[in-house]
Amino acid sequence: MKLEFTLNGRAASWDGAPVTRLAAALRDDLGVTGTKTGCDAGDCGACTVLLDGRQVCSCLVAMGQIEGRSVETVEGLETGPDAMAALQQSFLDHGAAQCGICTPGMLMAAQELVRRNSKPSRAEVEDALGGVLCRCTGYGKIVDAVMDVVSPAPASAPVAGGAVGSRIVRVDGPAKVTGRDVFGADGIPTDVLWIRVVRSPHARAHFELGDLEPLRRRLTAVLTAADVPFNGYGIYPDIKDQPVLADGHVRYRGEAVVALVGERAAVLAIRDDEVPIAWRPEPPIFGVDAAMAEDAPLVQADRPGNLLLKGGVKRGDVAVAFEACAAVAEGTFETAFVEHAYIEPEAGWARRVGDRIEIHATTQTPYMDRDEIANLMRLKPEAVRIVPTACGGGFGGKLDLSVQPLIAIAAWTLGRPVALVYTRPESMAASTKRHPARVKARFGCDTEGKLQSCDVTALFDTGAYASWGPTVANRVPVHAMGPYAIPNVRTWGEAYFSNGPPAGAFRGFGVPQAAIAHEAMMDELADRLGIDRLEFRHRNALRAGDTTATGQTLAHSAGLAECLDALRPHWRKAHEEIAAFNETGGPHRRGIGIGCMWYGIGNTSMSNPSRMRVGLSPAGTLTLYSGALDIGQGSNTIMVQIAADAVGLPAEQFTLVTGDTDLTADAGKTSASRQTFVSGKAAEKAGQDLRQQILRLANAGPQAILSLEGATLSVRDGADVRTIDLATAGPLMGEGTFDPPTTPLDADGQGVPYATYAFAAQLAEVEVDIELGTVKVLRIVAAHDVGRAINPTLVEGQIQGGVAQGLGLALMEEYLPGRTENLHDYLIPTVGDVPEIECLLIEDREPLGPSGAKGIGEPALVPTAPAILGAVHHATGVRAHRVPLLPHRLREAMVAQQRSKA
Amino acid sequence: MGDYLRPRGLEEALQALTRPFTVLAGGTDFYPARVGRAVTEDVLDIAGIAALRGISETEVGWRLGATTTWSELVEAPLPPLFDGLKQAAREVGGRQIQNSGTIAGNVCNASPAADGVPPLLALEAEVELAHRDGTRRLPLASFITGVRRTARQPAELVVALHVPRPRAEARSAFLKLGARRYLVISIAMASVVLEVAEGKVAAARVAVGACSPVAQRLPLLERALIGASFDATLGERAEPSHLAPLSPIDDIRGSAAYRGDAALAVLRRLLSKVAA
Ligand SMILES: Cc1cc2nc3c(=O)[nH]c(=O)nc-3n(C[C@H](O)[C@H](O)[C@H](O)COP(=O)(O)OP(=O)(O)OC[C@H]3O[C@@H](n4cnc5c(N)ncnc54)[C@H](O)[C@@H]3O)c2cc1C
Ligand code: FES
Ligand code: FES
């Protein structure tokens, strides 16, 4: 059916099935891909457009309903060529876009409001944006951007040498606020074949495939395990346990079994029950108890006892030390599978180029993808080119392969480009999760409140496949005592296979789970001794000069005590206010809590080098070649800032080439909070290298001032000015590599696992509805020792986004296979759930880091749940032993507590 | 690919329904049920039928056109009788859902957690169904027969909901309990309409949702409210025994015991709120 309507003020027409979703028509047929789709179910709001001036989810509107009406998308916001709307400029200036996948939807939702009301209140903004989810920002900067739309803060471009520490806007920001950034599902050529994956409805089953010929006749190809040259992948070189397509045996619900390849409509038209699979379901193993049971069936035949890994850290004599303690606290804490819920589902496309395969997909780790695809396809790594698209959120979940193997194999064998975009339920069912943990903790201190002994055992459910399980099991014992100086420590971690989804990397690698336990212990010991909870932590905080449980002496940059000092005035004031509020009675009670953390930056006791290059071409183009992927956290901008100051030229003169494995060097993966510290250091060195070359050419001293105009580089050394004609002197290329110095851990976990650690303390104020068990977080104050904030706006953005995820972990998020596989049953915080978050940046410089910087990505999330749970305890006397603390769980615990008191 | 009809008139739509069609209004329940698969059924899009849209006052009350959206309802000038329904409208999904989702769609979808249903029950709404051969009216309580089941025949369309005018001045309110602020399926919700004469409750209608397969009125509580003075102490009248018609279940959003508890707390607050 042919339809006429207005698109962004211009007449448009479209022809197709009228039941087609508006979102699909815009993106697939009308070529306006600024509108994103994250769920196709109304739950995420990424697809928000204006229809006759009103915000609607374009995934819920039939094209048949568009005839004669007016549709506005993000592409229509710009007021002219390169002229952003005030709202877009405000988003840019406030750092309101991180990964940017929610940004077009946010902008359109906000546009409906600001058109009617250019000075909206916070509540009005929240009501307007309530239907758009953002997983990156914690919403604060978005709300500010909308409220400030009429009075934008003037942005300043820093001069040469002044980039580090300045709040320059994201270098990739304009692309994000105009909808021009190309995400995994945005740049797919029109002539591709599509894949639809048929997945297991069972958590544990054997199966046989029937005759696939009839399906093959309807499609271009039907791929099975037999089509995968080497059917096993995994993060660790020696653990390739996850098949691309299951081979007769599935180990979790959502596991890929068959890939249908053909025209898009053809693969979508085939229902799962038309694919001949004879299932023989078996009782699944869920949870560590079932996995550890003596007669438990094995999830993986070669893993006795379903054990993936165990190990720990031992220092001093824990048992003897407990004997002498004045107070001992203990408790067991459980967490659930948690879903990353990035708003961009996994997506990408691949094509064969001669004897090479080229993959355009959303990812956090181009080089690992390259090597893994080469291994799966039995190709040389050089035969694989990874061209990362913009990444609409990762948080660890896009470190594992998703669409890449199937699109690569299909494109390779069929000789045609092939695309795959996960649906939301598919993304949730197939992808990795945060490890459910059971952490048993025992801590003791002396009469002065000095910690003496700590014994922590953490059991992790690693799900069906190893993924990052070993990383979690290794990292947790190093961190499980918390950021405190304790002479006697025993920490232990074990990870077990189950028929749950593969648990992988999720912001913090198990440390957030452990922090819930150690921080509950701190509260309890402090309360027992009648010491203020903050002061208790302050007394025990690791400081420069202290030796950690792994025997590492912290030479520098251990700013926890400073973080606590910064929180103290807020803490005291809030205590008074809360006491006054609670005096008034009523069904609401307030409480305040505090959480501390430390976090080792980079891989645990493993080499994780980054290499960066800065080039100056004969035409005078200054380019940073960065293999560090920006998944929203801001590394594109930070690398430019660091490189700019290292070279001594303004950041705005840089162009950036990022991610493509053919054009950039390996800068490792975007995980473990390592990019600022490790890749940033490499960028600094690369910039310094280029500067050295320039100074040598100009025969100038180290203080020389550079300026670049076209192909002419001027070097001013005192009164002396030399010019270099790059057309004759170029090209120049500076290179830098950095691998943080660590040592392996011995059998007792002794060694130097990380070159540096981030420290943080956060406080949370909550209001508990004691009749309903609901918790409203009223305020978070977050103090983070980041070494040096390369870009304070981006650091704050990381903190606020991490806090929002920590809030979700504490209060609402629980992935249950088959039950919460969409974004209306699986709840993540909305704009109305995340409170005001005040960020206090502590800069205790790390000499190894670029300009003293460490990392912030994961540390932001770790202290939040402990602080919230401590605040709930303060308000109600109930200590949560299981998260998420859903309303019914809290209410039931309160009732039980009342009963036991009576 | 199925057929897609978008009639402008009701007659045409009813004529079409002589054969099976899936009705599409705002699409906010329709599309989420069809993620990742081709839509193959024959679709009757009723959103373009002008006669089904909008709110009008009649001699005996109000007519809410079937495809009136939640946002249109909120913006309509209506007496305090409708405050509860309007408050519910503001709690349905986010703004986008309110701008598309329709009142009749909510009722026809017949989710146990449909936020529109308790306020409409408390308003004693009647459902008007049209058929090629005529129309009929059913009380909402008889229209919704179970979880996602209604008394609608395949050849019928819901054309409107009718709200009778109360005898005395009426007040109403709605309260929802969910695990987050926006876009959330209710754990429990309740709505009340009170007719007030001389400072006392002359008539009361209370309904609770998400605590039984179909939202329920609470006749015992309604009776207990009659004659009570219309002030913040109204909440104290609600007793656990009043919840007898409810049959809460355990699910991912809450346990049965918690739901019962919470429903009572929500009711008490609702009653205090309406009189505040
Ligand atoms: C993200 C999201 C959040 C939501 N949140 C809430 C919420 O908080 N509370 C809540 O109650 N609901 C919620 N909903 C559900 C939904 O928005 C409402 O039920 C809405 O009112 C449905 O109206 P619609 O016009 O969009 O229905 P449609 O999807 O068009 O239709 C719904 C059903 O009713 C039938 N139907 C519609 N109109 C008629 C008619 N006139 N005659 C006969 N049959 C008809 C259709 O065939 C279909 O089966 C949410 C939905 C989404 C996607
Ligand atoms: S894609 Fe439309 S709401 Fe998520
Ligand atoms: S910036 Fe909002 S989802 Fe990434």
C-alpha cells in the first residue's frame, strides 16, 4: 500500500505492508536510521518519534496509521546544515549522551515537552522522559540538559596543553546527538541476507535435527554445528567450551541451535516449530547447590564436580586472629543473575572480501574478536578484519562474541553479505549475565575497631559456559576483604557450571557482589562497637604505604581516606536531617548508608598491553589511531585529550581513527576499567614520541611550543621560531605502548595482581515505605579517587551511570530465564528511580598513569548497592541477605523482624 | 502477509468483521506480542474511525469513545468523578504509551494488571459493543471474563465505554504500587469513587487490580464506607476481611501474601487520599 505523509516537514511517500512498524519503515526503507530500536515492544523508548507533535514509540505504530500525518525524527531537529537545535547543543554541552543509543529517543521525548514549555521543572522533565530508558548515564545529565535548554552553558575549547582536566565535549558527541552515529544495526547494506537463529527453549536437553532439506529449499541456507569449522569459543585460550551452534546437546535456554539464512521476510516467516528438532529435555541444574551436589549430572562432561575454578588469597593466621577479636560479624549474602540491558541489542553484518572476512559489528573488543573468529573459521588472524560500529552500551556483555561467528561463517560460505540483529528477548536469553554469588563473610576487629581478621568464601554460578568465569573467580579473592588494611586474611572463590545462562563480565567482575558482603560486615562491626560507620571505615582504610592481603605495598595513590573525608560533612548533615524526619512518624522512614570499594585496574596478574599511534600526515592531518573502543564511557575523547597535551597541540585539531583492526593497533579490550590507565598511558607515550620527533626535526628544546596550520608546523623555542613543511618532512608517526607492571599470584595469592587501584566511597539516603516495602533512593553522594580526572564531565557521567546500575542491582534487577526476558518484566531504573547524584572527585595521582589518572568505569558501580542496603538497614533494622531487595522481600523481612521482637 | 483494513466509518468496520480480523487500535498491546516475527494475520485498524474517538457528555453521563487515548482523557475537561481514571491514565506506561494506547484497548486486552480497569469498575462503566446487526451493553465486570478473555464476540467491536452520572457530588482517586517509578506493571492498584452528601459518604465503589485474574470490586468495604464522614480517617475503615474477593498469586513481582498485605495498605492510603 502506498502512503503519503510528512517526514520532518517534507512530503514523503512509502510503499509496503501497512502493518509494518513505523520504526522499521523509517530505518529500513526511508533511510533515516537516527531512530533506534531496542526492543520493538514499547519498553525502551529508543524509537521515540513525534507523531503530529506527540511522542510515540515508532515500534508500536503501524505504517497504515501514518497516512496524512506528520512524523518527526531526530534528523528533523537540526535547524540547518550543521546547525543543531538548542536541545541537541544542550545535550552535547552537558555530556548527556554517552553511548548515544538512547539519545535520539530522549531528544524527541524532550522535544515534545520543550516545544510547549521551554523552562520545564525537574518533575515535568521526568514525566516526559519516563518512557525512555538509558543504561549509561543515570539520567542526571540528560535531565539537566533539558532543563537548561534555554540557557546553555558556553563550552570552551581548551588551548594547546590544556586538554587534560578540561570538560571538552565528546569528540563523537555531535554524531550521537544528531542520530548520525552508525551503530551495529544502522549501516547494514540493502543487499544482505539475514540470519534468524533458532534457540533452545530448554535449559538442558539432547536433540536431533530432522530433515532440513525442505527448509533449505525455502531459504538460502540452514546452518548447523556441522557448518562451523571449529565449533568452540571462549575468552581463555585454553577454554573454548562454547559452541557457535549446539551439537546435539544444549546447556542453557537460549543457546543457538540452527541458523536460518535468507531474505529477511523469509527467515522471519519461519516459526521455530517448523524447524525439525526432536528435543529430549532433561532436568536442568540451577544454582550452585544443585551444581555442587554429590550426584549432580555434569554440565560439561570434562568438568568433574561441575567445578570451573577455585583459588584464593591467604595471609597471616585467620583462626588465631579471630580468637583475639573484640567483635566478630558474619553473614551470607546472595545475588542473582543480572542482565547488562544495554539498549542496543547485538547487531552486525559481514562480507567476504577476496580471501578475507570483514565484520562490522557492535563490540567491546575488536582484537579478541578477530583472533576468535580466525580460530573458529580456521583462518589466519590477518584474514579477519573487525570494523567496530558505534557500540550502544556494553558493560562487559559485548566482550563475548554474539552475532560475529554466524554472520562471518554465512558470508564466507555464501559469498554474500549477511546480517544479524538480535531481538530483545534473544539478546537477553543468549547473552552473558552477572554471576550469581553466594558470599559467606566473617570479619573481626579489636576494641579500637581495627580490623584484624577476615575470612570470605564466594561461590559463583558461572552458568553453562566458562566465558569470564575464571576472571571473576580470580578477581574476587583479591578484593573480597574490601579496601581495608587487615593483617590476617583468607579469601576463597569457587565457580561452578550450571544450566543457567553463561555468566560473564559485567561491570566489576564479581567485586560488586563481594562488596555487598564486606560492607555489611563493616556496618555490623561498627554498630557493635558503637563507632560511627564512616569513622570505622576511615580507621581501617588502606593508605599509601600499606601492604595489601596479596603482599603488595601500595606506594602511591590510595585515596580512600580522602574520599571518606570528603563525604563526612554530607554524612553528618544527612544524619541530623534523617533523625528529624523520622521523628515525624508515618509510614515512611529514612536511612543513610555508606559503601566503600577498591578496584584493581586492568587484568589480574596478566599482561594487558595497549599500543597507540599518533600520526601527522604530509597534509597536516593530525590523527590518533586508537584501538581502544569507546562503548559510551568516553575513551575516544579522553585519548584525544591525553594525546593532544602529550604532543602539545590543541585537541580540536585531532582526527580520530578508532577500532578498525586494519587501521589501528591492539589496545586491548574495553574492560577492567583499563582504557584510561593503560591505553591512555600508551596514547600519552605515542604523543610524546611524536613530539620528540618534531622537536628533533626542529632542533628545539623540550619547552618548545607547537602550532599547526595546514601543512605547516611551527615550533617556537623561546624567541626562536622554526617552521616545518610537512609536505616535505612528513609523514610522522609516534607510537606508544604500555603494559601495567604486575606479577603472577602464587598458591596463596601473594603477588602484585594490579599496578594500581581505584578507591571510592559513596553514601546513600533512602526512604523506605514500611507498609509497602518499597525503597526510594533520595540522594547519592559519590567520592571517587580517580588519580586524575582527564575529563571531569565524563568521569561524572561514569559515576552517575554506575550508580544507576548499582541501584538496579540492589533493588530491582533479577534475570530469570524464560520469565524476565524482556524489558518490561526485567526492570532497570527509569529516570524517576535514579536520584540526584553528587560527584566528589578525589585526585590522588598515580605516577604510572597518564597525567596521574587511574580508571572509573567499574568502580562507579561497586559501592552503590552496599550503601543503599546499609541505608535500608539504618532505616528499618533489616539487613538484606539477598538482592534484589524487591518490595515483597523487604516487607516480609520487616514482618519477620517484628514477629521475632514480639 | 494478511489484509490490512483501515476503515473511516464504523459501518465498514462492522461489515468487515463478518470474517475474522485482529483489531488494532493504539497498537501498544498488539505489537509487543509480535516481537521478532512476521505479522501475518488480517488486521482491522480502527484508529481512523472518527466516531470511535473522543469524550462526550450525555443526558445520563459520559461516553468515552473506544479509541480515546490516555493522553486525550487526561486533557479532557471532566469533573472530579474522573480524577481516579485520569490518575490511572498518567500511570499507564510512559508518555509515548499514553499518547497511543486507548481505553478500550486496555479493557479488551484484559490483563489482570490493566490499570484502566479498577477505575472504570469504580465508575460503574458499561461497555458498548457494536455488531453489524445492532449494539449491546454490558457492565465492565461482566465484559472481562478472565485473564485475557472478554465477552466480545469476534464480529463485535467495542465502540465506547459509558459512565453514568452519580446522584451526588463524587470524588475519586487511584493508587498504583509498582517496583519502579515509570513503565511498570502494577503489583497492586486500587481505585475509588465516593459520592458525598452533607460531608458523609453516600455511596462508595472500590476496585482492586492485579490481585485476582480480573480486577474486583470490594462490596464489603463499600458498605463499610457508607455513612462515614468524608475525611482522612476513611482509610481506617478498610479491614483485611474486606479483601475476600481477591485471590493474589505469587509471581516475579511479588508473593501472594505480600500482595494481600500491600493491597490493604494501598486501599487505606487511597481512601485517605481521596478525602484529603
Ligand atoms: C511499554 C508499555 C507499558 C505499558 N504499561 C501499561 C501500564 O502501566 N498499565 C496498563 O494497564 N497497561 C500498560 N500497557 C498496555 C497498553 O498500553 C494498554 O493496555 C493500552 O491501553 C492498550 O490500548 P491499545 O489501543 O494500544 O491496544 P491495541 O494494542 O491496539 O489492542 C489491544 C487489544 O485489544 C483489542 N482491541 C483494541 N481495541 C478494541 C476495540 N475497540 N474493540 C475490540 N477489540 C479491541 C485488540 O485486538 C488487542 O487484542 C503498556 C504497554 C506497553 C507497550
Ligand atoms: S524499540 Fe520501541 S520502545 Fe524499544
Ligand atoms: S547513553 Fe543512554 S543508553 Fe547509552
